[in-house]
Amino acid sequence: MAESEMGKRLWHAGEGLIFGIIFAGIYWLLGLIIKAITGKEIRTGTGYTVAVVLGFISRRVLITTLSN
């Protein structure tokens, strides 16, 4: 039983990581577009951190929202 619980936790962490990578990619793409249009760089390490954290949070929000 403990192994299946650990497997579930790893699976959910992997899903959160995938969402985080998607959000970081969107952040990078938007930063590229903004730099091309305005010449201002908005992509920073802090921004990527926020994007990954939002990826983990959005996974949970989507599950809660769609299950109701």
C-alpha cells in the first residue's frame, strides 16, 4: 500500500512538472514576442520560477474546478 501511495505522489509530481514546463514555455514565448516588439527583455529567473509554481498550482485548480 505504501508503494502505491508513493507511486501516486510521483505521478502527480510529474504531472505538475509537465504543467510547469508548459507555463515556462509560454512565458518564454511571450517574452520573445515582447522583446521583438518593444526591445525590452522581461524573461528573468524569477519569472521562470513563478511560471513553474503556477504550473503546479494550475493542475490542482483544474482538477478541483472540473470535478465539481
